[in-house]
Amino acid sequence: MKQITFILLISLAFSSCSSPEELRTTDLNVPDIIGKWKLVEYYVSPGGETTWQTAEDGYEYTFTAKGDFMSSQEETCPGTYALNGEKIVIKPTCEGGGEKEPYTMIINSINQSDLELRFEGCIEACIYRFKKLE
């Protein structure tokens, strides 16, 4: 009876697993965040249904090995970043030495050529896909 129960539990566990295509992993031990990233797609919803959109002339983020962060967006101040688990904490420093409040982006997935981010605290869908340039 114990063997039947054990086999049934194992079968149930394997039948509830996702297929490999559905699995998404984040390996933050890989120093792949360092480099220049260009926004290529976004999934943003102000409420209601949405789909992935292609980013025309997407902005760029740069993460250096020294911990510096830069963005090609005019409204985004450069600053520093730190990895904290699956999170990237950005501490912006604007012109004139003024600092803005730190903000956090969460890494959904990362590998040597692709990065998917979302902003912490985003209520609706807000996911951004980047391709590595350098």
C-alpha cells in the first residue's frame, strides 16, 4: 500500500510540472547585467488587456562593473546600482548633485543576451525586454 501511495504521489508531482518552455529562471550569479541594454519590447497596461509591443527607438540602460547606472532617457538621472537578490536598486544622482529617491527594478529573467525587467510596485502589467548591445 505504501508503494502505491508513493508512486501515486510521484506521478502527481510530475504531472503538475510546467513544460520546459514555460519555465523561466533567473541566475543572478552570472555577471551578465554589466553592459549596455536596449529596450526592444514592452508589456504595459494602464488597466485592462494588453499585448507585447515593439519598442521603436528603444532607450538604453548601461550597468558598469564599478556599479554605475546610466540611461539614454532624458528624464532618467544617472546614478549607481546594486544587486540585491533578484532586485536592482538604482540610486539616481541628478545634475547639480541632487539625489532622487532610490527605486527598484525586479529581474524577471536574464542571460548573456536578454534581460527582462519590471518595476517594483507596478500595479498593472509593466514588463520591459532588453537586448544586450555590448
